[in-house]
Amino acid sequence: MASARNVFIFGLDDFHRAQLATIEQAQRFNFEPLLAHDEAIHPEVFPVDEMLAKSQRTLEQYPDSVDAVCTYWDFPTSTLVPILRERFGLTGADLSAVLKLEHKYWARREQQAVVPELIPDFCAVDPFADDPAESLSIDYPLWLKPIKAHSSYLGFRIHNDREWRHAIEQTRRGIEQFAKPFNEILAFADLPAAIAPIGGYHCIAEGIISAGQQCTLEGYAYQGEVVVYGVVDSVRGGRHRSSFQRYQYPSALPRRVQSRMIDAARRVIRHAGYTDAPFNMEFFWHRSRDTLSLLEVNARCSKSHSPLFHLVDGASHLQVMVNLGVGREPNMPARRGEFALAAKLMLREFKPGVVRRVPSADDIDRLYARFPEAQLHVHVEAGQDLNALRFQDSYSFGLADLFLGANDQRQLLEKYAEAQAILGFEVAYQAPAA
């Protein structure tokens, strides 16, 4: 039997090791961490040069072959991967192609060239200009977002001048967390003249497109062919319906609508020159008008969707990431899992407060005894001020994520309600300022 292929994964943790164990022929791979989880995912700052240097030393000092470098996390690891692949002669999309998907302004320029009917009006904004509004070429309402961030961090839906001023103030305070390391990544790229001046400290303003049903295509490009193997519905709620409530697989959208999305995805991915790597692409379908809008593209597979594919299809879709990493064409199973439906459910609060109670060990044991397929990730502790949580969207606070399987939609929601009662989170709300 051939020796196992050595696959290095940024921030590899126990949860994702368990997901990797579900992929077909998992024994043919040896999975190694590249940077510790806290170094790769949620450090206080992202020291790009240090992260690259430490990662390179790890790979150079490894006593066996280095066969792949992968990530299922957001920035900065999504942009570190192509740099390391180039240095070690590994297969995968290059940095320029990745940035054409993940640099929000550059991505919109590229998308506008091939799917203009799916793209809102947009423009770049310098939040540090004397009058940032002078560069606005679109009217309210609009979204203002950093050129690079994740988890809807510093994303604001704006309807008037007062909300604009608040968004600019908050952006100026918080944008450096991602802006500085993103500029360090951009220094490795050969940027077009129209893109080079738009760096990490810039934002993009876009027309509103979020009236509709949202979904995400999970796919990959291999030797020029673009394949979509799964469509996941994204259900939002809360203020402006901007906060995710759950991801649900498989999608309930009509097949004809999914086919139109897949066609658009192929055009975008091919135009970007992105190949031999996974991606996911988010769309809105506006049912009453039967039109589509393209929200964004990520140059990775989604870790949030991984257990959903396992529960429904019988293997985590990290299988796609791993096989592409070693230069093989992926082959995902379909509908071989235990459940017809699966979801990642986000337990959220929409008002500031202090966490008074989190699930006890006995509560969690009861949850797993009642729903053996369940997986729970708690993000808060008793006594924690929700305002102190990092990388939240602008309108809610994440308490926990819960994965469940079901036979149909009704059973899923019934199981979720019962799970919430078992877990028993409690938050003491803060009184509004006088």
C-alpha cells in the first residue's frame, strides 16, 4: 500500500479531525496542523509575516514529503495558502486568482465583466477621507463593508446620513484588525492599476440586494472544469434580516433556480482563472421577480457546512479540499448519510447584555442522549458581556452553534426548539442608555 499523503491544515482542531475522519479513504492521508488554532484563527492581531515564516519553517522541517497545504478558515489563512503553495510547488489556485474572489472591490469588478445583471451598483470608499461621502456614487439605502473582513464584521446597512456617520465612525475604530494584514498580503500580489490604490483600509459601498432567499453553492474547479456538488440554504433573521439563523442542506430552492446559479458560478470562477481549489459562492433569489443577485465568493470550502454534508451525503465535504490539495479530482458521495436534511443552527441574542447561564455538562449530556447526531459549540461563558465578543455582525451576538439532522423541515424545527429548552441559555439585558 502506498504511503499516506501528508496534508497540512491551518488551525486544525479536534472537531475538524473528526470531520476529516468521515471522508472516503481517510486512511490514505496524514493530517498535520499548520499553526496552532489560536495562532491561525483568532489572535489579537494577524502578524502575516510571522505567520508565513513560522508556517514555512514547519513545512521545511517536516521529515517527510509535504503533499498539500489547505484551509477551511477565512482570512488570513485563505490568502496564506496560495503563497505557501507557490513556495513549495504544490497544486492549487494562485494568489491573484484568490484575490479576484476575496478582495471585495476587485471581485465586483471581475464579476461585473461576466455577470453584470447579478451585481448591484458599487463604489470604493475611503473611510479616512475628510468627507468619505464625497466618493459615494450610489444612493441610500446601501451596505458599507470593509474591503476585507469576515463574519459580517463592520458590515452596516445604511438608510440616512445619521447611520452613515455612525458606520464611518465604527469603521475607523475597527478596520485596522483586518486592513493592516490584508495590505501585507496585497504586497505579495501584482495588482492591476485600477485595483492597487484600493487597499485594506478602504470599504465598498453597494446597493441593497438582500431581499430574497439566500443560499450558498459549494463547488470546486479542477483543471479548468467547474463543479458544484451542493447547495445550502442560508436563513437570516433579526434586525434588517442580516444575521444568520441557520444553514440548511440540501436547498429547497427550485432546481431551475439552482441551475442558473451554477451557470453564473462557472462564469465567475473561470473568468477569475481560479482552478484546482474549492470555493463557495453566495446568492440571493428574489422569488417575486425571479431574479438572482450574487453576494460574494470565498476561496475555500465552508467549515460551517462540513457536518451537514456528512449527515446527508455520508462524508464531510472536506473530502473535496483534501483531494484537490494533493492534485486529485474530488468525488463526493450523494445522499448516503443518515438524514434527509441537516442544519447548522445559530443561537443568537439581538440585544446587549451579560450571559447569566450557559449549558452545564449535564445539559450537554442530555442533548447528546436525546439527539445522538448533535454537535454543539458554545461561544460564551457565564458572566461574559456580549459587547466584548469579537468578530460579531453589527446587529447580533452569537451564543452557540448547534448541528442537527432530521427527516424533514418540521422535525428539524421541533428538534431545535427542544434542544434550546435543554440548553437553557440565559442573558440579563442591559438597560438602554438614558
